[in-house]
Amino acid sequence: EVQLVESGGALVKPGESLRLSCAASGFTFSTYSMNWVRQAPGKGLEWVSFITSSSRYLYFADSVKGRFIVSRDNARNSLYLQMNSLRVEDTAVYYCARAQGELELLNWGQGTLVTVSS
Amino acid sequence: SYELTQPLSVSVALGQTARITCGGNNIGSKNVHWYQQKPGQAPVLVIYRDTNRPSGIPERFSGSNSGNTATLTISRAQVGDEADYYCQVWDSSTVVFGGGTKLTVL
């Protein structure tokens, strides 16, 4: 069974940093591209970042470009999101999601809540 | 940047057919995916590449895509189908989501 488990969410102040993790199991992690998607309270889905299986290609939404860094450790079956210079508007539940084929997001984690507030 | 437009809400009578649209410039040339999200839960893929259902998704869910509109169709709507639905495409190295549609089953 495919499982994606996010962790690392917390309450932080504006300008601070936070690192999210996503532990994957039930599939060959090293062969799949992965994404981070977030959802602000009461709002829709917003894509954050994409990383290919080998980490060769990294893409980011304009709203986080230059502040967030995505990485992965295929030996540890883990995906990471380093979030720097956090803003109030970054407050959201952050999901990791496995991509396949034409970038459909086949599996999602349960999400981890990041709250940015002074 | 590419934009996807969905109606904020759609209502359907119990047992009838619901259609949720997703508009985008020449969206028919792209692969469209659809997600269902119930309150407090993660999204679930219900249609991928316009018309395909992942395993475990009922046949009542179907999709189409042509011209400037993609459509998710839910036949014989059930109370359990009440949820937010999002369309999604891949464009210019970004994942793009529609704004979401709240489906209400009356």
C-alpha cells in the first residue's frame, strides 16, 4: 500500500524558516517525481513545487520561488521542503503527492499544517 | 500563466447527473486530471488524462475534454459524492489547478 506521511508543520513567526518532510513507502520512491501542494484555510489547492525522480529538474510556483527549496533523499525514501523567509500568506496545510504519467497526482499524504503568525 | 476556470458551485438532485466544467485556453490539447476532496481529507484522483479512472473509482465518474472545456460527469449522484472537485493540468513546467467546485447533492 502506498503511504505518504508528512511531518514538520508548526507555528512559526514571519521571516522564520521551517523544513517539512514526507516519508514514502509502498512504492519505488526513486522512480517517481514528487510534488508539494498546499491549501490555505478555506481555500483551494495551490501547487508549490515539483522534483523529478533524480532531482535533475526542480520547479516552483512564483509565490515561493527564491524562498523554498525542494530536495529528496532516494536512499531514505524521503522528500523535503525547506521553507525560508516565511510569510503570513504561506499559512496552509502542505501535502506531498506522487506524480505519474502526465503529471497526475496519484497519491497524496494527509498533510501537515504550517501556521505563520506573529 | 495558464488559468483554469471552474464554477464555484454545482447542485444536483439525488440520483441525477452532475456536470462540472473546467475552462482553459485550448484545454482540449492538454491532459486534464480531476480530484475529489471531502472536508478534512486529502484530495483523491478520480479522473486522469481526460477520461481514465484510477482503480477503485466508480464507473459513475467520467470525463471528457474538447476545445476550451473539460468536463467531469458524475452519474446517479449520491450523497457521498458531495465534495470539492478540482481540475488540473501541467503547463510550462508548472502544475495548474482550477479554483475548485463545490458539489451539493440535493
